[in-house]
Amino acid sequence: IFRVFDMYRQFCLPLLLLLLLLLLRQAGPAAARYEPNWQSLDSRPLPGWYDQAKIGVFIHWGVFSVPGFGNEWFWWRWRGVPPFVRPEQPFVDFMAANYPPGFTYADFAREFKAELFNPEAWADTLSRSGAKYVVLTSKHHEGYCLWNTSHSFNWNSAQVGSGRNLLAELAAAIRNRSDGPRFGVYHSLYEWYNPLYLTDAQNNFVTQDFVRYKTMAELYELVNQYRPEVIWSDGDAGIPEYWNSTEFLAWLYNDSPVRDSVVTNDRWGFGTACKHGGYFTCQDGYNPGKLVSYKFENAMSLIKGSWGYVRNLRLTDIYSLDEMLETVVSTVSYGGNVLMNIGPTSYGVIPALLEERLLQLGDWLSINGEAVYNSTPWHLVQRDVNATQLVYYTSRPDLGSVYAFLMSGPPAPGAGPVRLASPKFAAPGANATLLGCPTAAPPVRLAYRPGVSGVNMTLPGQANCPDLLSGPGGPWVVKINGLL
């Protein structure tokens, strides 16, 4: 017996230990576990895909799309919270003129039919826009849900209105495309008039029935069933401790089915904006106008004054092509992402003016996307106001390139070279090309003196670049190699 034991100790035990070590090595280091506190949660690295994406599309869609008046805060502005918030007279007058007495906001939900909603057509438009991620309002402050949730009886699209799981349909259509963007959801923590929330508020938020049985239950359901890769939280009036935000985020980062790829914003309770979260939105339309130490997102709406659909939309209410591209370029040059919002109709159609802007963006990115996607701010300068026209810069260290965005487009014939005031000097052998111009076209000629700031660029004649002349317009982009 002892001899058998000795043989086991001498031969088998070392072999088992060796196999165990090999298995541990293959498994690699244990994944980091995040604790439900901001210090731990904020230490999580932002998944790399998000910074590389740069461009997203926001979709505000809900019962507010039915009246289509004012903006997505229609219910709040019509009803108010007397005596603290008075109803706004234009909204009261609109209802009196167009709807019978006793008509309630809940009655609008029956008209949210989405009868023309074609998720494949939406997915096609979103893909052609050049967006790398899409964020849909799963639930806005009105509380109406766009999915078949078990936590919102008779106030969701599957049970009243269209009778469809709108969120699931769009997510599937996007994911079925090989070129489709990533899918994400917006979710409002609070609901203006939910009785559970109002009761918690009356109790000074020492009770958490609304959080436990409604809003956090929805978030767990959304993640487990639909696996969104963006969680865009909003409606965070109240302290984070009331919302149990850190507990949810710890689960999201540690154990959820999207733990490796999901990104989150910074609206998880009073005092968290621009301070805690995966990336910072700070406020709507945020662009710091300088380099910052954190990743930020400029969430802006192509509809001026509204995030949701408005029926009396005019051309002047929509961002022009130049305004839209100025927002994109200026944001990306400082290292941010742009989340560009549209508001579809209640019958499920993206308004033609908004669709046109998305497709124009996609056309411009098809030529100049190299200077946007995967880019980083140029370390030297981001905005050159001393050039012969306004110029923004990005860089691609992986390609050894700097990109100059000529915001006024090509210079007029006979106007002479474009002078970039910011480059310190160019290295020997520096060269430049105009994105979208054929390789057979004359090159961009650079004139500079080593050690002296500034570079003069002579662009190819416009006739040499027919695709740019017939293209969407907007800034022309020069790719420069050899700038130091």
C-alpha cells in the first residue's frame, strides 16, 4: 500500500499539479469585479468600440409623437403639477381646440398605432447614415414602454396602440444587417405621474416601491431580454441611493449578458452628471470646446427645440447640412461622440427632412469617414481660427496622419492656397491628399519652411474631383502625412 502511495506521490500528483497550472494559465487572470460604489464603477475601462464609433443616432418615439405639438414634454406642459407647475396656456388651448372635453393623455396611446412602421426600412436608413450605434427611447418620462414589458400593465406598445413590440422589432432589424450599428436604449428612471413614484416622493424618497417594482425591474428586463450595448439613463431627479443605481451598474458590469461591451452615460441620480458613469453627457448639446480628461458625448437633436416629432415642422426648424456637419466635426475634434436625434411620427415614419439629413451625413462620411471613425484629437491643436478659413483637426496615429477639415469647403477659384496656421513644421517628405479626390488627380501641394509655423496648401482644381463636386457638400478634408 505504501509503495502505491509513493508512486502516486512521485508521478501522479506532480502531473495533476502541472495540468492544473496549465488550465489556470489558459483561463488567464480573473475578470475584475466591480463594487456598487462610484470609485469602483468609475474604474471600469470604457469598451473600445464606443470611442471608435464617433457617430450615433438617437430616436425619440412615444405617445408624445401623437399630439406632435411643442415637444416631447407635451403631457407635463399641458397638465403641470399644480400648484407647483402651472399648465402652459398654448398647450391648454391646443387641446381645447382639437380634442373633446375629458380627453386624457392616456387616450393618445390608442392612436400610437405605428401602422406604417417598417423596421427594416429604418435599419436601412440608420445604416446608410454612417451611425455606428443607435439609441431608442424604450421609455420616456411619460412612462409608456415600447416593448412588451411585464412591469407596465396596459401602458406599453404591445398592449395599447400598435399591439407590437416595437423595440424588439427594431433591434432585430438592426442586428440582422451585416453593416448595422449597435443597438442601445434610452430609459427614463422617473415617470412624471406614476402613482408609485409620486408616493415615494411624498415620503421624501425613504420608500422605494417605484424603484423596486417598476423602473429598476424594467432595466433588468431590458438588459436580459434585448441585450442593449448602450444604456442611456435619464430622468434622474433624486439621489442615486434612491434609484439603487450603483447596484444595477455593478450587476451590469459584472454579471449581465452585455458586461463586456455595454457602455453607460452619467445620469444615474442627482449629482452624477459629468461626474460618474462610463462616459459623460453633462447636459444636452454638450461640447466642452477643449480637450478634457474624460470621454464625452454631444447628445443633440436635429429638430431645434424638440426631441420628439412635431407636426408643424418647418425647414428652418431642422439643422441645415452645414450646421449638422459643424456639430459633428467640432465634437469629434475634441474627442467626443455625437448622438444625433430624430423624432419619427406616431404612424412609424421618419420625416423626410430628417431622413434627408441622415442620408446626407452618410454620404459625407462615405468620403470622409477615415478622418472621423477611430480618430483621436490632434495633440497640437483642434481648432485653427488663424487659418484662411475655419479648420478643425483630427488625427489617426495608426496611420500616421493628421486630417484638416476645411469648414468652408474648397477655396474659390483664384483664391490662392489655403494656409494652415497651426502646424509647427512638416517633416521631410510630408505629403497630403484630398479625401474623395481620385488618385490620378494632381496632389495637394504643400509649401512650408522647416521650423516656421504654418503650411500653405494648394488643392487640386475642383474639376479634378468630380465626386466631391457632385457629393453632399460640407467640409472638404485634407489628409496630411509628415506633420510633427
